[in-house]
Amino acid sequence: MNQLLSTVKEFIRDLQAQKLRTFLTIFGIMWGTVAIVVLLAFGMGFKKQLSINMHGIGESIVIMFPGKTTKTFEGFGKGRRIRFLENDAALLKREVRGIKAISPEYSRRNTPVRLGKNILSPNITGIHPIYGDIRNIICEAGGRFFNDLDIQSRRRVTVIGDKVKEYLFGDAAAIGELIYLGDMPFRVIGVMQKKTQNSSYNSRDQDRVFIPASTFASVFGDIYITNIIYQHADPTQAEATNEKVRTVLGKRYKFDPTDEDAVWLWDTSEFDKFVFYFFLAFNIFMGVIGSFTLAVGGIGVANIMYVVVQERFKEIGIKRAVGATRANILFQFFMETFFIIALGAIGGFLIAFGITQVMQLIPIKEFVGTPEISIVVTLATVAVLMLIGLAAGLMPARKAANLDVVECIRT
């Protein structure tokens, strides 16, 4: 402890004696720290925002559409059209363990939706209550999503997208009001919260009118559903789950399970995998660029410490003559290097934090996110700083420790 306190006092004394030199050295480390923290923070913020945008449609979901066969199978020819029934969803949930949640989905566009003189033709979607959880559809305060009683009683209730609400009601309240789907009155029980959605099928959720699947089938008389949507229980097993889904449906509708055109799958977890590896490489690249900047500061620290060793030859000789060991000298100069780096790092973190806070005020979040100093960013920066400190301090400290006592005093 006494040695550490002595080292701190000597470091402070050296700071006071060489203010400009020390400031420039610390500034190099500070600038490098700002570079690596801000670059990594931007990378993390961009990844997070892209993930939010991408998962507006749902997380680890598969949208499955019926198609036409392109392979012969058990006596059936090519070009046979496949159509889904609502109970196919229940069959898949029963047979495929990898499915966490599933919902059939009806869809149509040729029915006008009106309130007074306001008329539009949105996508009218018939769904089950679990659909809201799968697709991240959350109702605004005061409203609710569908429940099992809505399905069982075939209630004429609806949840509308935020853009539909804006067009029909403007600033007026929509919950509890009646709108007309064609000539049929439906009561609004929920308005979807605004969400970012950069991908969609059929139409964006903000432009949809949702009704219970049972009500849809009874009102419009549809037998076949438009598509089925399901969520993976384990995204890492997505490929095996999708193969099992095709196998089950192939057995039911007599088509080759390897015939991808018979049942078309859009698996969003594949893009999740791409995003993970893309941003892993992206953040490594950004970290390397920031590390180069920080390494330049580290070289400056090493050069300054070599100069310090040269200037303190006599001091080192006297300390060795009165009993200081090589380890004592090594520790002294090694700690002085880390003090310089620590001061620069603290200043750099404070500046980087200020930059990230200012960036919160700039309206770019929806596009590229905002920089985020996370635990990962902090740990990565500290690890680089420690490596730089080790590299910058070891050689000068070893040189000081290995100096000849007689030569030091003579000099």
C-alpha cells in the first residue's frame, strides 16, 4: 500500500512538472476511447433499432401460404392447387413440437369499411386471439384484443389499425363505436398501438381491420383460409420445424414434402440469423477501427514513458542503491502508465456518454437508432484499454527495472 501511495505521489509530481506533455498523452488516450466507445455504441444502437423494425411483424415467425404442386406424388400430377382449412392450424400445433403458437388467418380486400361519409377498403383479417401475441399487435389503453368468447359467440367486434382509426375517426375516440363492414355493423373494441413495421405480407397492420376468425367465416362464407402463421419455440431448430410442418401437410394433402412450391414458407428467423452475423462482423470492424485509434494513443504513452525513464536515470539508480528491487521499479513505471491511461479513459467515457445523450435528441432513431453504451460496449472498451496499457507500459517499465545501478548514478 505504501508503495502504491508513493507511486501516486510521484505521478502527480510528474504531472505538475510536465503539464503539456502529460495532457497531450492523456488526450490521445481520451480521443481513442471516445472513438471506440462511440463506434461500438452506434453499432449496438443500429442493431437494436433494426431488430425493433424487423420484429414489428413478429419475432421468429413463419407465414405459410398454400401454393401449387410441381412434383408428382402417389399418383397425383403436377399443378394441383393446395388449399388450407382452419383446422390445419390445430393439426400442426398437435403434431409439430417446435411450434410455440399458431393461428389461421383469413384475408379479403373487396369489402368497404365505413363510418358516416368516411369510406376505405382495408385488408379485413379474420384471426384467433393468439394472433395478437404472435404478431406483436398491442391495443391502446382502454381497448382490448379478442378473447375466446369472441370466437365462440362469433361476435361482431373489431380491432382496427392506427391508420384506419385515424382515417375513420380522426381525433375522436373509437373504442365502443360502431363501424360498418359492408352493411354489417361491428363494434370497435381496440385500436392497435402505433408500431414500426418495415416488412409485411398482404398489408401493413396499421391499415388492417381485424375480426374474429369464426365471425369472418360466418359473415363472408369463406371455407378456405388465406394463410397460416406460426411462431418457433426454438429459432435454432427452425429448419427442422419447417420440414416437419411440410411433412404433416404433405401427408394430409398428398404432396411431396420436398415440393417447396406446394407450401411456401416465409421464415423471418432466417433474417434474424443474417442480422446476428452481419452485426457481429460489423461491430468487430467498428471495434477494430476504434482500437487502431486507441493504439495510436497507446504508442504515444509508450514513447512518453521511455522519455520519463531517460529523464529519471539518477532517481532510479538512487532507489536501487538504497534497496529498491527490480520489481519495485517495474511496478512504479507500470502503474504510472496505467494512471495515464485511466485518466484518459475516464475522460473519454464521459465525453462518449455526452455524445450519446446528445444523439438522443436528434430524430434519427427510426432509421439508424441511437448509440447505446451497453455492458458489452463497456467491457469491450475496458478490455482494449487493458491490452493497450499492458503493451504501452511493459517495455518502458522493463527497461527501467533492468538499468545498471552504477550507470544510472554516474549519468
